[in-house]
Amino acid sequence: MVGGLYIAGPVLAWLLALLAAAQLYIAPGLPEHKRPPPVHPCIWLWMLGMLAMLIILIVGHLLNELGTGKTIKSSIGWAKGWALIALFPFIGAVLDIRPEIIYRAVCRLGVQTLLLIPLFLVAPFIGLPGLLYVSPLKIVGGSGPEYFAVILYTIEPGVGTPRWQFFAPWSPAAGLIAVVHTLCALEEKSWKWKVIGVTASLMIALLSQSRLALVALAVVWPAAFGISQLRKPWAWFTAAGPVLVATMVAGQLLELMNQAVESFKGARADSSRVRAALGRIAVERWRNEAPWFGHGVVERGPHLVEYMPIGSHHSWYGLLFVKGITGVVALLVPLVATLLVTAKLSLHDPVGRVAFSLLLLLTLYTFGENLEILSYLYWPALVLVGIACRRAVVFRQRRLAHASRQAPPPDASERV
């Protein structure tokens, strides 16, 4: 209601990151049982990758002669965007945060959502304005007033139907947050809170009318659950039949998939056309003008794409245009490494499965959103990724300790 979420996310990240750094600093003086485990290598990869984003940003500004003012402004933007993608996993890996706290908090937020949804639903039909006001907090800066706007609903261009975005800057972003909250609420142990959290999150996903959110709801959790069961024989026996049938009707399945993709694009044809054009422009200008360090800043596109920023609606195209191939590598390496680590952990630990599903979701959304500008909203997912990395380190320490206890004592020749 005060339009302060865009400020709250970065402030929370940097304050908790300082607390985590202090915890690491004083750890050698603490009793052994109170020391945090060693920081997982994946967390350091995220830290190095996002620090590389800052270095690439500065180099890109220098090469494109954008001036000191723009460099400082973009560096502040980095601190509120890309930096959070590394800081929140670092926080989860160092501070002893229980995942159950995040699950319950998401469900408690669901109570507020369910109470407010009737107002959102009736607002466009009783004459209430869509935009209530823009918070004066926008003076702190941001990519646009939409990050500080309090909006009841929006009207879909060309269709004239209402669409809801809740506390996100636009509706597809609300869809992303809805899926994050759904995956968290499913892990809540209390059935009462689970029903509340899942219901509220599904309502946001449906009312946001985000096509990608609906696809993610159908794909991400089953995929993560299936991979987490690969150690169990029943999973292989269960999958054998469907895989056999799929190989026999592969041609028909491919045709159905192509039809589904076309239907997906046709559901909002103008949006799909603009997104495709933005991608083509971004790739073409990246390849011909700034292949290594990009253009340094976002630029508005032509009338063809309704003056949307080039590379927007797609993390990889956005990285290519703004930061070049080096920016893509800085995100791709830690993302792939952490996906592999959480996939392995999901075989043994529920938190690993949750973190893996959230990373799958974020990977899916790299093809539909710019992840860095929404990190102030989906930060619970990043904290859970850090918690999973912490669990992976603890499990490895336990395995090594168990192996050392089980090892036979050396014989006389080995002692010599």
C-alpha cells in the first residue's frame, strides 16, 4: 500500500548479507556446534558471477562512452537487481534460516490475498480507477513508476478485458511470484495453512492471465518431483510404460506440441509478435555492434515493438544486448551448476527438491522475463536455494565423517 516493495527487497538483502558476512568473520571464535558450515562452491559461483556483472557493466559503459553519471546510475541498479541474485543465496547458506518460516510466511500472505481479491475482482465493474496512486517513494529511483504504483487492475490492450497484477509491477511478474508461492505453500505441514497458501497463489496465477505461469504450474513441480524419485525403483517401473508409449507415438506427440506452441502464441498474438521482434532486434544488434560487453544500457525499441526496451521480456536476449556474451556466461555458469547440485540433493532432501523446482521455474522464466528486475519480489526462492546449498554441505560432511568411522584401521605396513 505504500509502494515500498522495490525498496524493501534490496534493503533486506544488503542488511542480511552484512549479518551473514559478520557471522563468517566471527565463526572461528565460536564453539564448533555454533559455526556455520563452509559456504558451498555454488554460492561463491553466484557471488563471482554477479560481481562479474558489475565489472562487465563498467567495461561496457567505458567502451560505449556513456559517461560517469550513467555508470553510477547503472551500478546502483546492479545493487538493486543482479546483486540480489547472489546475496539472497549467500544469506540462506550462512544464516541458520529454517525453510518452514518461509513456507508459513507465504501462507500468511495468502490470507491477505484472499481478503483483498473480492475488491480487485469488483473494482473494474463498479467504476473504481485501475491506478490508485504512485507512491512518493519513487523519488529513490527505479526503472519506472510501475514499481511504485498501487494498482487495482489493468485493461488488456486490444481486448478490453480486465487483468490483475496485485503487488507486482506487471501481470506476468505476478504470475511468476504466484508459482514461487505455490511451490513454497505445497511444503507447509499444516493443512489449514497449506490450503490457504495454495488457493491464494493459484488465484493470483489465474487472475494474472500469465500463459507462462500456467505452463510452469503444470510442468515444474511434476518434473522436480519425478527427478527427486529417481533413486526409487518404483519410479523407473512407473515411467517405463509411458516412455514406451511415447516412443511409439512420437510423431503425433511432436505435432501436438507444435499445435500447443502455436496456441500458446495465439492466445495473445500481439504480445508474442512484440516479444519475437524484440528478440530479433537484440540478437542482431548484439552480433553486429557489441558482441563481448554489450551496449551497457537498455535502449528503447522502434515503433515496430511499441517502443519497448530492446531485450526486455527475455533474460538471455537482454543480457546479450546490454552485457554481451560475457554477461550470458556470468549467469549461465552458476545457474547450471546450482541446478545440478540441487537436483542431486533432491534425491535425499525435500528442501533440495523445493530449491530445484524453484531454479527450474526461474530458468523457465529467463525466456519470458528479465530476472534481475524482479529479484526484489521472488527473493524467498533465492533464500531457499541458499538453504539447499547449506544442506548439501552438511550432508557431505556427514558422509565423510561416516566414511572415516567405517574405514578399517591401517595395518602395520601402512603405519610405517
